[in-house]
Amino acid sequence: MEIVVRGKNVEITDFIRDHVTKKLAKLERFFKRILDATVHFYSERGRMRVEVTMTASGVVLRGEGDGPDWRTAFDEVLEKLERQVKRHKEKLERKGLLRKEELVALEEIPGETEEEMKVSDRVVKVKEFVLRPMSLEDAILQMELLGHTFFVFKDLDKEKVQVVYKRKDGNYGLIDLVY
């Protein structure tokens, strides 16, 4: 697994880098298909915030944590990611995808590119990402793993862009674009 560690207002020492690498490598004991991880440390108002984004067999796993120091914040994120990795592995086992010699090939997800720019007075951030073909069930899982309230994807069967979103009543809605 390739691990990138970055810091904003935080000096990333070799000790921090080694600690993070060792802890994230332990997640591979639950699921060996983790491809890469990006760890961001932020120091804000005397507190540390850590964001970790991992790619595992075509699915993005993400966690955030904060605390008074980097170790507390990182440990919080690690617990969240461990739960997500276990849940993703169980889902693949239920579908019977892990019993095959090779996991069903999902497209690799290259790193998302973020571009912060002021387009108008209200739009302060523009985020670009690669649209992935997937089933509705996979899109819902991806949305839940990321902790988002909506997710844009290309439907595997219909070959068109759709948006799944979480409703206030806990159910899901689907926006089927017509163009």
C-alpha cells in the first residue's frame, strides 16, 4: 500500500510518518486489497484534525478525526476506517466476490483533483472527479462510506449519470437525469 502523509501548519516528522505507516498497514490484515492512503494533518485553533482517504478495490474509504494532539486525532480516524474496511469486506463476502480467485475488476480510482477558486460570491470550491460506472447499491455504499448525503455516479446498466441522495426520513432517493 502506498501511503502519502501531508501536513498543514504541522511539521511531519519521520516519527509521525512511521507511526502512521505502521498503523495503516495493520488495516491490511482485515482486507488485503487496500491500494493507497493519503493522510492530511491540520492544526487549527490549538487542535489537530486528521483526514485519511484510502482506495480499496475501487471504493474510496474516508475518515476524519480531531483531538488535542495528532495521535489522538489519528487514532479516532483509524477506528472509523477499521469499521469501514470490515464492513466493505463483509459486503464483498456476502456477494461472493472474495471467494473467487480474483476480485471482480472495478476500475481504479485515480486521486481526485480539487481546485479551490472563486467562481462567484457563493461558489468557493470546485471539485472534479472521475465518473465511475457502478450499480445503485454500490453507489449507496460508496456514499455511506464517504459520509456524504448524495453521490453522483454512472449507472452500470443504463449507461447514464444518476444521483443518489439520503432523505431526511433515512431512506434514499434517486435523481434520474433526462437529457
